[in-house]
Amino acid sequence: MFDRDRWTEVYMALKSNKLRTFLTAFGVFWGIFMLIIMLGSGKGLENGVYYGMGDFATNSVFIWTQPTSKPYKGYKQGRRYHFTNQDTKAILDNIPEVKLLAPRIQARGGDGDNNVIRGLKTGAFSILGDVPEVNLIDPVIITNGRFLNQVDINNTRKIAVIGERVIEVLFEKDENPIGEYIKLNGVYFQVVGTFKSMHNQGWGEWQNQSIFIPFTTLQKTYNYGNRVGHYSITSKSEYTATFVEEKVKALLKRRHSVHPNDDRAIGSENIEKEFIKINNLFIGIAGLIWIVGIGTLIAGIIGVSNIMLFIVKKRTKEIGIQRALGASPSVIISSILTESVVLTAIAGWFGLVFGVIILELINKAIQSAGGDNSMFTNPEVDFNVAIIALGILILAGIFAGIIPAKRAMEIRPIDAIRDE
């Protein structure tokens, strides 16, 4: 590897036909370049999708009531019912697999009526009664102040945590909302915190124009009694969310005299299942990218093998003379393999570098265009993937040189002297 004459020989061999060498190297360059671009693009799409979902707990499930679809115990089909505080206690007492349980209820008149007042300013916002655990299941970014705590729940405090859109509507640009009062349903609430959603697009916009108040306070303010709107639930690490979902539904059906086989009486959204679907989708995309990228790379490798066969053919006399002078088979083989590896390694390295540069330029363009709201963000290639790609290049170079090296070993000195 440190023989100067060998490297000179490699250089002269590749230089002897510049156009053929360039076109062959470009095939390898394009193969690794496209592999890096496709891998980075796939990662950018994956990052965008997961960014849009925020920091949702992947083992979470959401459960709410719906009209029954089957008669049961004297009750007619289509009966409406509600979860209650007693259901909350029953779930915690009877289902130890539950890690977090967050009941929520939404105030009437939201998302359409001017239901929030501050001085002469009014706005239509979603008013949500929540418990502290909800910020561990679907967290928001607290930009100032604090979130709800258990003391707020126990003492039914009249405090509020408001989204950034609420701030824009009810407060002046440089005004600090913390400590100020807003009026909900004729009752004054003190602002103790502000937040920004971790989601983008629709769900993020909805959260940013929401107001969190203590769950117990909303029940009293809006005369909901002990009613619960829906539950957010997470399972302990050793259990799946699906397992917990089935147990909770069975318990709630028994408590509200719902037919055990009435699958429409309780609605649910299993985030765990959605994450599994998304993960499987991106695993499939990554697999397809590798298949297409490696296929393109193989096409370039075949080109390298062809040019090496051409070089061996052109150097028939030279190889024959080397054999006649006593050159060992290992010397001939290593010479051919070195030329092949050098050609693929240099072309592949440039493809790798240019691919990374293009991904970085795309990333900067997305950020300058407001990447926080993009479904495609931070396209990147993992360092380990880059190492794997380099390993593929080295193996490809060796593979591309095997057939030409074998052809060179088959050359007999007498045949080489006769070759024209």
C-alpha cells in the first residue's frame, strides 16, 4: 500500500483513458449520491411527521362516550351517558396497569362564541378543564409562568394557563399576561402561565388558542357536576396501551350498563397503534430507499468492473511480462484490486460529500422559510449510515476488481507476447 511505484502505476492506468474513467466514476458517484439524498429525504419526512405529533406519549390512549348501539338491561339503543368522577376513581382503584390518568372536560360555547373577555377585548377560545397529568401525556411548552398543579385542583382555584394565540388577541404586544385577569362565563381567572403547542398545523393551532383551567374549577364554573368529558390514559412500561384500553373499556361498560359487545358505545384513539403504523411505514420507506440506492450503486460497480476488464485487456503484454519476470499472483491481483478500490472510493467519497452538502442546503432553506410548520424538516443522514455507505463502497471496489483480477491471472506469458 505504501509502494510509490504501485500508486504511480494506478494513476497512469486510470489516466490513460480519461473519458471512460470519468463516466465510470460518475456511475459510482451518482449511486452513492442518490442513496444519501434519498436516505436524508426519508429522514426529513419522518422528522416532519413526528414533529407534527409533538411529544405525545407513545403508549397513550384517549377514551370518550358515544351513543349506545345495542339495547341492554332495559336501556334502549341510542342511549347517551357520561363518564363521572366516580369512574376516575374506579379506574385508578381497579386497573393497576394504568400509569397516568387525565380526565378532561371542555366548556360549552367554545370554538365559535366570544366566550373570553378582558376589558374591551373578547375572543372565542377553547376552555379546557384539565389536571396536571395531561401535560405528561400531551405536553406543551411553558413559555412563561407555570402549568396547573395539584393544589389548583384540590382548592378549585380560579387560575388559567393561556396559549400564544390567546395572548395575541387579549393582550398588547409587549404586555406580560402573568398576574392579569380574564373573564370566563362571568368569572374572573388569574393568568399564571402561558404556553406554546409542540404540534404544527391544525392540532397545534387549536392548542395555541386554548385556555387550561383546573378540572374541578371548570366543573363548578359551568355547572357540570361530576361529569367527565374524556380520559387520556397511558400504560405502564411493561404493558401495552391496547391492553389497558380494553380493560378500561370493559370496566366502564360494566359501570354504565353498556352491552359488553357494544363496540360503538365508547370511542377511542390509540396513539400506540398510530405510532406503530407510522414506524412500519418509515421502515418500509427506508427499505425501499436502500433497495433503489444499492441497485443504482450496483450499476456503477458494474461499470467499474467493465473498465477494469478493459484495462486488463489493454495491459495484456505488460501483465504477461510481469508474470514472465516472476511476479507473484498476489502482486498482480493486488494491483488490479487497488485500482478498482481507488476508483470506487474516490468517486463514492465525492458522492457522499456532495449528498451531505445538498441535504444541508435544503435544511437551511427550510429553516429560512419557516421550517417549524413544515411536514418536511431537518433532512439528515445518520453517522452510522454514512459509515455503512463507506463500507459498501470498499466492498464494492473489491467486488468490482475480482473478475478483472481473475482475468489477469489467466493470462499466460506466451499468450501475452503474441497478443496484438
